[in-house]
Amino acid sequence: MQAPPARLATHGRARIAGPFLEPAVPATILRLALPSPLRRLFDYAVPADLQHIAWQPGMRLRVPFGRREIIGILVEVSQHSEVPADKLKPALALLDAQSPLPPALFKLCLWTAQYYQHSLGDTLSWALPVLLRQGEPAEARQERFWQIAAGAQLDDPRLARAPRQREALQTLAQHPHGVPHRLLSQLQLNKDSLDLLLEKALVTCEARRHPLPARHLNWLAQPELPLNPEQQSAVSAIQSAGGHFNAFLLAGVTGSGKTEVYLQLIHQTLAAGKQALVLIPEINLGPQTLARFEQRFNARIALLHSNVNDRERLDAWLAARDGEADIIIGTRSALFTPMLKPGLIIIDEEHDASYKQQEGLRYHARDLALVRARQENIPIVLGSATPSLESLHNAHAGRYALLKLTQRAGGAQPPRFLRLDIKSLPLDSGISGPLQQAIKQTLAAGQQVLVFLNRRGFAPTLLCHDCGWISQCPRCDARMTVHQRSGELRCHHCSYSERSPRNCPDCGKVDLRPLGAGTERAEERLEILFPDTPVLRIDRDSTTRKGAMDQLLTTIHHGEPCILVGTQMLAKGHHFPRVTLVAILDADGGLFSADFRASERMAQLIVQVAGRAGRAEEAGRVIIQTHLADHPLLVQLTEQGYFAFAEQALSERRSTGLPPFSHLALLRAEAHKPGQAEEFLDQACSEAEHLLAELALHGVELLGPIPAPMERRAGRYRAQLLLQANARAPLHRLLAALLAALERMPSGRAVRWSLDVDPIDLF
Ligand code: ADP
Ligand code: ZN
Ligand code: ZN
């Protein structure tokens, strides 16, 4: 993403500079953002009892909408409305005395809605905690506290014959700040006794917020590691930004101590009285990562990820907003957490695809984090061992300062790579003879092996050897995966599954064969090949049960020889000191794919998985099975490293005019009837051509419409129109005009359509 447009247009003339909207004459029209896909504001009249309110953008109001009542967010007030006065309905109720959204967050949401060409109301729905959208008071949960009353005597004569009440009073006397209601039973306090004490006015019971732990003079709960020279110069460079906006790309090889750099930067931020926001990919938010932050600091950490319930999310959001959380750690949507005193933003593993939301509001949290850092004028650090080509390009262009960590911290050696040419070698469930030998040697040396295969299940297809039937998903243009453990065929593209047949559904014969290998199959085979060694499978199927992942990690950290088989869940963030051999069963997919980002993703995965090898004393090696052992990208990656690969890949992108050397937007449509989506996109395309001429815009190409690479998914037929531009401004001007036209187009109602600005997946 490049520099954001200087000004915000659209969505009316939202006045967001000051906290108050003070029209010269009392406001008559409230313009609200509603949770609707329509890219417009909705007008309501001010009800009689709210004539003298000092309106603030962000205040929530309950309003009638069709036959329902919904909650809207005030964007602006106005004297005029396009809606005739007799049609204008009054708002029903005001929910907030003060806007719960700080102006900075409101501004970020406005920017987001405009950039992604998305309705402001729906943008706010994605950005705000669910409970706020549902009208819950924007206040932290209150809890009842029991406390001994001032002046109460433990030997009060009224308790002479009430030993239990006396005991309860004694217990409360030991907790002068009060006891929260939920801890009563833990302290053996009986509610009835407390009620009786309350009647005698010997105790008090009041609702209040959790007492805040005092801000610490010493933020460190654990000493910091002395930094090596590369780490030190990275920290100094970021420090020299003086707390102002500056973007840094911290490109550090796996195990180079990026996390230590983050921790020391956060320490400085806390010491300056400010808050730090840390974004982490979903998959990395394991207990290991969190423990490092929690162990290091005496700080209040707010957590925002998918396992946090709605109430906890609102509490964390409020704590961050009110400056009562010092560090905010979360996944993608935590980007929208307001901060009272923002000081630093860190995006860990900035290349990770999970930062891009693939539904509804299709935002990229890394890109928005940059916008936010600029708006709030604070430094931002993007960290990765395998930076995205976009970020490297931004660094080359001078928009980010590039900070490199080239050595592993703590003295571990980088792993050695071997490209194992498997052309014409027999494969046993995807495992070649030389690889089996290498696994055997490693286990014999008492070490651990990691086998990586980015495909869940037993086999990607079931085939009838007699008639050629294959396990096609009835709802998608895709094959169903064989899941042997559960005896099912499952489609990984929709939710469809069925029992795995014993006989061919077409010819009735029994010679059904699984084709290809997934993690289940590799696991089964490795168990047979190495009967004395535990084989641990780690993928989405084996870790759904709560605690399953922890259990697997405990076994691995025990350090006994074992074989780990898994998908990309194994690739990231983990520290496995005893793993010295990493085997990548199939690197070819990323070199063949039609998706222009596939090779970048494959390279990132290989380097990340390889980074699990030899992180401690023993050196690691990485064996890559491939049919394309001489492929230039693979050679470059394994012999000269990720950055050499990235330069090569960037020069290919430049010569083909692909991102980051151009900008894309993808208009997708899907419908139940074949042809319907394409028909809509055809009209969209004509409309776009017309607008390009009318607005005199140049340098935007319309590619398509074409059927989506997987045309049918979950029973719908899909098509897409790609818009490619060499500059952002004309593309965004076109999109704004085009979407307004599409919203009016009748054929748009028969299809589901959406726009993806900066798509990372063209499927
Ligand atoms: P990354 O985040 O780059 O993958 P980590 O921060 O996890 O790297 O560091 C890898 C290992 O090196 C960890 O065990 C960490 O404690 C250790 N480490 C990091 N910095 C130093 C340092 N300056 N001195 C000694 N050990 C360090
Ligand atoms: Zn058959
Ligand atoms: Zn399907």
C-alpha cells in the first residue's frame, strides 16, 4: 500500500476534527451509519427530548429501520435532509452521554471505509466489539465488592451468638480493600452471613470496577538480554524516531532475536508513559508467545484474539481506550483497538496472509496499521524473517527504513539446505528412500525430525481403479479429501462431507484408491517405517480438541527422539530445540501455480519451516523433495537465501507489471444460476469503461470478466473482473464511481457481489 490519499472524501462532510458537533442552530437532522451494506448515511430527526444534546460523532442511537429497531452511529448533524420531512422518522433513544469512540478511531474507520470502498456502517460493525454494536453500555463490567464497614468492631455485641457472622467479619477485616463477590466461596464466606452483617451495617457491598494495579516504577519483571550489535543498532534506529511516525521493516532471519527487539522497544514505550499495540498472526498466538510478554513485564496486558469472549473483548477494548492496559496484543481486528496514549505499533510476521480479512470488509491489518501509525504520529515496526515483496519494495523506495538481523541470536547456526531431486525416485506415501535414510540417521543420533506437508487428511482424492470415478464434491469444482481416521470424504472448500464409500458409487467395484498423500497418510506410513519412534501429527484436525496442542508441545519439548508431521501450523513461531532435520515433502505446488503470489508464499513457508531446524546447539538441515531441483527460484532460495530470492521475484514482478508494481482490485460475483454472475460483471465492465471515458481516467485496465479459477463453490457459480492500474488515484476514483453505479444496477440484486481492494488471493 502506498501513501494514503491526502484527504477523505465521501461519506458526506463528516466533521471529525473536534469532539463536538456544534451547529449554529440546533441540529434537526442526525446522519447515522447503520449496519448495512449500502454505502450511504441514513437521516433521522432529533426527538423532542434530545433537542439540547451536544452531539458527538460516534454516539450510538437506537433507531427504527423498516420494522426493526437497530443501533446506528452518529456521523454528523445537519440542517437539511434529502428525505421529505414527513418521511423522516425520529431516533428513538440516545445510548451514550459521550461518544464511546475516540476521534482517532473514528477517523481510522472513515479512512478504512473509503479506501476499501465499503459501507461505513458495516466497517464500524467489523471494527467495534460486538457488545458495543449491540448497545451494551460502554463501561467496564462492574463487580460487587464486600468490605468491612468503617467503624465496625470485630467484638460487636450483636455477634456474640453468631459465630459464623463473626468469622465472616474477621475474614473481611483481613481484606481491607474488599473481596470481589466471585471469590466469596474461595474464602469460605457465606452469602447469608454477609447479608445479615449488611443488615447490621457492619459490612458494605458496592459495585465498582476492578481495582487497577498501580502503574509500576519498574516495568521489568525479568532482566533484559544484552543485545547483540545488530539488535542494538535496530533498537537505536527505532528509538531515534523520537516517538514520531516512522516505518521500520525489521528483517531478521528466524531465531535472530526479533522478539527481544520488540520487548526492549515496548519497555521504552512503557517507560515513556505510553501504550504499545502488538499484532500477531492467529496461528502464532500460542501460550509460548504470550508467556514471553507476560514474564518480561509488570504490565497490564489486554488480549484480543478469537478465543476471547464478547465480554472480555469489550473489557479489553475499554481498558486500552482508557489507558488502563499498557500492552495490547491481538490478531487482525485488534488493529481497531483505541489507545489513550499510543506509543508504538508492532506487526509480527508482517508477511502473514492472516492479516488480510477475506470476507465482508476485506481489509489488510498491516496496511491499515501503517495508516494508523501515520495518523497517530507514532513509530511502527514490521517484523519478519521473510518480508512480503510489498514491504521490501516499500523499503527500497525509502518509505520504510530497512533494519536487518542476519545472525541467529544466542549462537545457533543457520540450517543447511538440500534439494532432493525425486524425479523417477519411488515415493512411499510421498517419502523417498534417501529421505527415509536421513530420518533414520537423525533419530539414531537422538534428535527430532519435522516432516512438513501442507495438506490435511489422508489423500487429496479417492479414485476408482476400475472405472475412473473420482471423489468430486457435489457442490464445488473440487475433489473431496479422504479422511481415513473419521472414515469421511470432506470438501476443504465448502462444509460438505459424506461417509467414505466402500464400493465405487458408479460401477460398484471395490478397488477404490486414495491418490496422493496428506498428513494422515504420511503419519501412518512413518509409524510403520519407524515403529519404535513416536509420530506426532499436528494439523487443524489433530488439534481441535482443547488442550491437544499443548499436550503435543509438551511431548516435543521433552526432547526424546520423535517425528512431527504437520501443516503450516508447525511452521510458525515455535521453538523446537531438538529438531535438527526438517523435511519438506512437496515444494512443487508453489512453483507451478497460476497464482502469481504462489512462489512467494512457498518461499516464505520453506524458510519459516526450515527456521524450526537447529535452533539450539546442534546444527540443522533441511531436505526439500522436488521434481524441479534446478528451478532458479528454488536454487536462489536455498543457496543464497530469502533476500536473494525476493530480489529475483521482485524483478519478475516489475517486468510483468504485477503488484507491487501495479495496483489491483477484484470485483467478484456469484449466483445460483450459471452465467448470471458473468452477466452482471459484463454490465459492470461496460459501466467501468463508460466511467473511464467520462472521468478521463487513464492507466486502468479491465481484465475479464472470467469465471473464477474454481468456478463452482458451495453450489454457486463464480466469476470475477480484475481491475489493474499503474497508479492508485485513478483506480480509486473509478471504484468510487463504479460502486455507486453498481448499487443502483438491478442485475446486482440477483447476484452476490463484493469488491476486494488489494486482493491477495485471486481465487
Ligand atoms: P525471532 O523472534 O527472531 O525468531 P527470538 O526472539 O525468538 O527470535 O530469539 C531466538 C532465541 O534467541 C530465543 O531463545 C531468545 O531468547 C534468544 N535470544 C534473542 N536475543 C538474544 C540475545 N541478545 N542474547 C542471547 N540470546 C538471545
Ligand atoms: Zn468405479
Ligand atoms: Zn465443496
